[in-house]
Amino acid sequence: MNNLRNIAENINSLGIFVGSIKYDEPLKNYTTFKVGGKARVFAEPENTESLEFLLGELSKAKVPSFILGGGSNLVPQDEDLECFVISTKNLNKVNYQTGKEKEDFVLFAEAGVSIKSITDFCVENSFSGLENFGGLPGSVGGACYMNARCYETSFSDVLISVKYLDFENNEKTGYSLPVVKEYFFDDKDWDYKKSPFQNTKKVILQVALRVKAGNQAEIKEKTEHFVKDREEKGHFKFPSAGSVFKNNRDFGKPSGKIVDECGLRGNAVGNAQIAPWHGNFIINRENASAQDIRTLVENTKKTVAEKTGFNLECEILFVDGGIVR
């Protein structure tokens, strides 16, 4: 889309958007897998108001966009993305208020807050409830979107509400504009690594989480325990996205064990490899391509299905042209 730069420059010229806009920005610098082509336009709104304004202008111009959080579960295509990639990095405010009971607190975190920042915040303020997420890469918005699950705790287990942008058609203008709405947790909307925000145009702005007052030393020790456990399991030896396949409890075994039993540990396509130490990690040994990773995922799914009859469900998200698949 040759006019993307012109559209970006026009938006900047209005003097309303606050933040930075870059051109031909390598996406591998923003993903934990270290893969991906360039974003023709890469925008970093300074606050939620600028994000809302930008999305409104793009809607008017009928320009596609993709929201990028911590990049910890994404595999962008190798080709350049002909769309606006919008980072939530600067949406990083955290605060809290007291809850209904003496020891209860409500933690408010904007979508771009890293999981490390929020678990550190909990340790500093003696808040218990998020220890199991210690060491999880990525952002709060991404964890909410994916309903991240860590050591038997799901993000939805501590969720109270979500502020988000939804798009409503404006009869006067004839195009959709973003509107701030609030969602309150309803158990029927959530499941294992499933959220009501997946496969929608809704953009998460802020989450409210349930935490309790606790003993700071114990909270710190527990959080550090999970960080260390991830390190020992090799989560950070090479660029990766952590677990590739969802676990299906009905099948009775973790997906990593199923992959191992099919003799696939260590298999490689190009420079993408199933980690020699863990069947549910795919690593970027050096300059792997997104296509290497995609092919390895598909090969693994096919072999497992042929040998066991079990269909692995992919957890990582592939991004093609700004569309998540």
C-alpha cells in the first residue's frame, strides 16, 4: 500500500497524535522469536487518547492496522507488513485502589505494561495473586487477550474488568469509530487460553486485577521461584515464544510429552528447531525465518496426528498482512 507513509504524515500534521511514527521498522526487534519483516508504518502512541485518535483516523481512511503488545507469542510474516503496526509500549501506567475488604486491592494496569513490571510492582507493594506469572514475557494486554496460563493459574482467575476500544458505525459519517467500553468478568466467556477478545476488533486498553495484601518476603520468594523455574527449563536459552502448542487435558498428556514420544524433539526446518531439551518449545537457532517456524509447526502437527490421532492446537499466533491466523 504505497500511500501508507502519506497517510501517516497527514495524521502527524494534524498535531493531535502524540507519540512516534517510524517507517520500515524491522519487526524482529519487537518479537521474542526475533523474526518478521518490516512494518511499513510503526506507530507508538504516547497514551490511550492518541491510540484512540489514531485508530479513528485509520478507520476513516480504511487502512488496516495491527496492535502489537510484548511480541512474545507472535510470528510476523517474513514479507513486509503493508499496514500500520501500532505498539502499546507506552501504555504503561500502573496504580491501585483498596477493595471491598481490608486486605483486598484492585490493581489497574494499562495494556502495554510488561508482566515483569507488574510482578515487580506487586513485590514492591506486597500484593499477592500474580506470583505464578513471574518470568512470563510479554504484556498485560497480551496476557489478557490470550488468557495466559502459568503454573495452574489463568489470567482470568484474577481478572475483574477490562477497558477496551470497540468500533461502532457512525451513521453521520458512514464509517466506524472507536468507542471506549468496559467489560466485567463473566466466567462463561473464558476458557483455557481463550478470551472474549480473540478474533474481534476490540483493542484492550487497561485491565483491573484482584490482588491481596501479603507478606513481601514470601511474595518475592514465590515470584523468583517461578522465574528460576522458567530459566531452568530453558525458556530463555534461545529466541522463542515459549510453549508452541496448547495442552489438552482430555488427552491425558502435556503436548511436549506427546511431541517427545513421537520422536520429534530436536527436529529442525532451516534454523527453527524443536528444542533438544523440551518438546513444546521451538527455538530460533540463528536467523530462522517465519516460514521455517510455520513449516516446522505444520510438520509437527501432521506427524503427531498420524502417529497418535491427536490434533495439536497451536498457541503462537502467525501474523500475515496484519491478520492474525
